[in-house]
Amino acid sequence: MASAFLKVAGCLSRHSHLALRRAHSTSAPLHQGIPGSLWKLGKLNHIAIAVPDMDKATALYRDVLGATVSEKVPLPEHGVYTVFVELGNTKLELLHPLGDKSPISGFLQKNKAGGMHHICIEVDNINAAIKDLKLKNIRTLSAEPRIGAHGKPVMFLHPKDCDGVLVELEEA
């Protein structure tokens, strides 16, 4: 009888552990219950990929993979050309250098074949997010938000403070 009880207890313990793991793996914001939070993290807006040949990369996504892609748009204030690839749940942003001082030029010098450059996550209040993150010792790459490719305020967070990932926040 004791052995049957231990079996049932072990089974319940495993199920409780799995339920706990499932609860933590949902897509609900983790800080939604934090009182006094002035901003909320939203959905993944896009993943940016630096490409050495914009025409070749655009053709891959449009002609080979069948995705809908935007026109190539110059963003001189950011030193890049962009093309957005529409996916069902997010976008890819293809980046190519524009001008000699483009941050993408330096990235491509180190990564000749290109590669993932940054991720962009939406926030509902970029100014509150920046203020809060600075209080938590997360550095930003500029003093103030700038207007990004979607015409909305954006801010880049220092990759050394974000586990090696360049994170762009965009106001939703």
C-alpha cells in the first residue's frame, strides 16, 4: 500500500511540475502582474538580417520562398537600405549599408556572408520603457529615441546588457 501511495505521489509531483513548466512557457507577458509598471513588452515586430547583396537576398525570399517583400527603402538617418519580408506572424528586415558610416558596413566586415543583426520588440510606451530600463542599468545606443523604418519611435539597447543580442524597441 505504501508503494502504491508513493507511485501516485510521484505521478502527481510530475504532473504538477509539467503544469508549472507549461504555465511559465505561455506567451503572456511575464511582468503583467507587477504593480506600477508604466510600460508593457509587446510582440516580436521583426528580426533584422544584414545582407551583403540586397538584390540576391530579396530574390531569395520573394522568388524562391514565395514571400511578399516590400520595395527597397533608403533610411539615410540610420545608414541603411531596408526591405521587409512579410511572414504570417512577424517580419524579416533585410538590411544593407547606405553610405560610408553605415553600422551595417562594420557588421558585414566582420560577417562577410551577413547574418542576424538585431531583434525588434514592440513596447506600448517607449519613453517609460527607456526610463525604467536605464534605472535597471540597461544602456541605450543613443540618448533619445529616433524614428525607425515604420515611422515610429525606436531605441536600441546595448547588446552587452542583453545577453549579446542587439535589441530594438519600437513603440506600438
